[in-house]
Amino acid sequence: MSVHIGAKPGEIAERVLLPGDPMRAKWIAETFLEDAVCYTQVRGMLGFTGTWQGHRVSVQGSGMGMPSASIYTHELINEYGVKSVIRIGSCGALAMDLNLGDVVAAIGSATDSNMNRSRFDGLIDYAPVADFGLLRTAVDVAEAQGVPMRVGPILAADAFYTDRPDLYDALALYGVLAVEMESAAIYTIAARYGAKALTILTVSDHIKRGEAMEAAQREQGFSNMVRIGLNTITAGA
Ligand SMILES: O=P(O)(O)O[C@H]1O[C@H](CO)[C@@H](O)[C@H]1O
Ligand SMILES: O=c1cc[nH]c(=O)[nH]1
């Protein structure tokens, strides 16, 4: 096992979906995967391996925020040989033409996190971006599924509750679609260690309009996103 994942060598697939919420990992494993087996319960951050249409896939909770997501991304790639990860998350929309339940793929991720500033001594504003191949596949998969998927930049924020909504307004002026809390770290760590990463999100809240999804809406919206994630990560397998 690694420090934070209780799997034995070989128990985790090379392709991993990464929801923030460990209970979403359980729901995905139980709802979509065949023969799913739980390989870790360390800190309650559940992980499962099963098959999707005959292809081996794992789904691992990554927690909330970049410090937590960094730990899981680092250990999956460096301790378990994971080659590609797709974050499957919820987000708050900034763009006025996004609605609750819409699916967003993050081409790149602005961040207010200090993690990358300290990596580059504050001298470079590194641009965390999605793997182009995964993104291109996801666009094709979403189209084939008939699910409209918006592709654009997002913000990975350290704080869920912000004192600076004016900064969100400014980011929206620059085309930033939505806010979540992990993508910049996942993109950066995947790039650093030679793995592929993508973030696909469902709009659970509209930050500017003050709207939030009902529980029933979440399940349907999240199902579209999970199928896009599974079909994308197993494409060409
Ligand atoms: O739905 P998940 O994947 O947890 O993602 C979003 O939800 C959490 C905040 O409620 C943060 O982790 C944010 O990024
Ligand atoms: O508003 C939101 C909704 C989901 N996730 C976030 O980080 N913010």
C-alpha cells in the first residue's frame, strides 16, 4: 500500500476516474462497473476497481481541495503506475449561459492556489492544461452520447466560500466558465509524472444566479458525466 491508499500492487487499473466525493466513487462503482471490488478504505477515501464494457477501470475518491487531490494523484501515478485520470466533479457556474446539470470539460485551469507558485519560486505562472488526446476523445464521446458538453477554462479555487466574488466576475469576463477545487493540481501532477489528465464537471450550482441542483437532478446530470468519463478513459483500450 502507499501512504494514503490501501491497495496491493496490481489492484488499481491504469485508467482511473477521480471524483472528489468518496461516496460518489462508491455510487459509480455500484451503478456503472461490473465486478467492482473495493481496494481501499484508508481515511474513508474509497477506491474500487471493476470493468466497464470489458475494460478494467478504477474509481478513486480524491477529497476536497488541491492538497488532498494532489496526494491521491501523486500516489496513483507514482506508486500504482496509473497512466490516465479523469476527474469527475461538481462545479459552480460563472458563465451566464450555463445551467444546472450542464456538463463542462476543463481545457485549462486558472488557480489561486499557492502550490504551483511555490513549485516555480513565484517566478512563473504555470498553465495547468488537460491532455489534448483525452479532451478530443471526450468531445467525440459526448457528441456520440448526445450530451452537450461545454469546453473551456475553469478556476480551481482553494476556498469554497469566497470573500472576493468580484474576482469571479473578473474571471468570467475572461471566459472562465466555472469554479471547482482540484483540477489545477491534478493537471500539474499528471504533467510532472508523465500521465494524462482531464477534468469533466457537472454544474451543481450557479454562483451568479444563486441556484443549486436538487438531489434527483444531480443523479441524472452526474450519470451523463460519468458515462462520458468511462467511455473516454477506455477509448482505444
Ligand atoms: O464534487 P466534487 O468532485 O467534490 O467537487 C467539488 O465539490 C467540492 C465542494 O463542494 C469540491 O471538491 C469541488 O471541487
Ligand atoms: O459552487 C461550487 C459548486 C461546486 N464546487 C465548487 O467548488 N463550487
